[in-house]
Amino acid sequence: MSNSQIIELQRKITQLKNERNAVLLAHYYQTPEIQDIADYIGDSLGLSQQALKTQAKIILFAGVHFMAETAKILNPEKIVLIPDLQAGCSLADSCPPNEFRKFLEDHPGHLVISYINCSAEIKAMSDIICTSGNSLKIVNSLPKQEKIIFAPDKNLGNYINTITGREMVLWEGSCEVHENIKLETIIRFKEKHKDAVLIAHPECKPIVLEMADFIGSTTALIQFVKNSSSKKFIVATETGILHQMKKDAPDKEFIIVPVDETCSCNDCPYMKMNTLEKIHESLLNLQPEIILPEELIISAKKPIVRMLELSNT
């Protein structure tokens, strides 16, 4: 698509948003042309907070399915759209509800904290939801003797255990984007760019996190590079984050850790399923719409609200 075509499509989307009283929420992993017309860009915590307080009648979520589900859970009376229903999440898929229910039965007496990257069904089985940005705060708010199950991301859970000294029981799930970041690649990049700071998302494997100079959520990583005196960064997370980093710190150099030798990228295939064309069609036809049973919404909302309460304390 040419630059003029992109600009024209962005104009049409903006016009439709105004006509429909719609808000466009976009995750940092979306493509630059989507981020540039979003009403709000953020990570999972920020997007949840925005979804809760928006006055718009329609929420269009440029992200993946569990994010749009979360927006619907928080706004059952609103129309919640997602540009592509197939935009799922490898981490959410790694925790099937039936298997997780059996896991809970095998570990009675545990409080359940679930990372927001999970399905509505998993949220409904949880006591508290967390994001990578508030997970440490939430876990630290609980008594040391509290027995905890953490799901579905084993890497984030292991990171929290390491930092807090807890022994949370971990579900064996992971995100393919972060799981595929290899130690050998990290070592090679650090050797090649000796003056660069390595920053990593806590969904990365423990051996990668051990090498990192800074570990944080998507928002925390962006803030770190913005405020850091360093001029070069090796970035161990999804490629989409670079767009905002370059806007916030145009004088700095960012090197994404590639998933393999074929490209200099590490893209989430699900995040990248969303396009300007699909966003335009979604606003035009008010489809695909996220529909959830009322009882599921009620059950899944409680641990999300608990998360938002703990995040504001």
C-alpha cells in the first residue's frame, strides 16, 4: 500500500470513529500506521484502564482476542469490535480451560493469580488478574504465607518467584514470541554491540532475563529507554515496540533481537493480523463483535476489577 493510500485510509477511519462515537485502542505491538491513529496506545494494564473509563459507545480493539474480551467484560453494555476474530494469542492458547480446571483441583487451597494474557474462561477461574506491569505489586500485596497458583506464563511466574522469594505453583504456558528468543542470539548481539544495553520483557526465558540489564513491561521498557543516558539498546521483545521507542527517543538506536537468521524482526503473527483495511471494515459494518455470555462476564470481571483496585493503591 502506498503512503497516500495509507493516509487516505487513516482519514476514513478517523471520520468513521467520529461518526460512530467509537474509540480505537491499540497495543504497542500493532503496526506503526495503526498506532498512529489510535486514540490510546498502551500495554495490557493501560488498555484495560482505558477500556474501563471510556465514554465511547463502541470500542474497537486493535490487539488480540483476549484484550478485546477484557474490554467487553469491563463494558458489557458497549459494542466491542476486533478487526480479526482469528487474532488469538499463543500464551492464552497454552492454557485450555478444562485442563486448567483439573490443575486447580490438583492444587486445592491456593489463591489463583492469572496473567491477563488468558481467555475469559481462565479469568473466571481466577481470584486476581495481573499484567507484567503490576504483577510484582500484586504478589507483594499478599501475605508471604499465601499459597498461590500463577498462570499461564511460566516465565513471568518464575521471574516473580525469583524477585520475591515466593514459591508460586506455575502453569507451564508461554508466549511464542518471547519463548523463541534464543540465548545464543543474545550472546552474539551483545558481543557485536558491546556499547548497547540489553532490555527484556519478563515473558522471556530465565536464561535470557539473567543476561538483561533491565527487565520490564512494554510500558516500562519504553520509559526506560526514554530516560536512560545510554544511546544504544538491544531489545528482547516484539518488534512493534520500536515504533514508540523511536518516537520518544529519536536520537537513540534500537536493535530488536530476531527470532531467526531470516529477518531482523520478532513479530507476533496474531498482532500483525490486524490491518488498516480490517479496522475500516470493522467500523463500517460493526463486525466482528465480541459476544460473551452474561454469567461469564460476571465471573471474569471480579478478578479484573480486583487487579485495577490493587493497581491504584
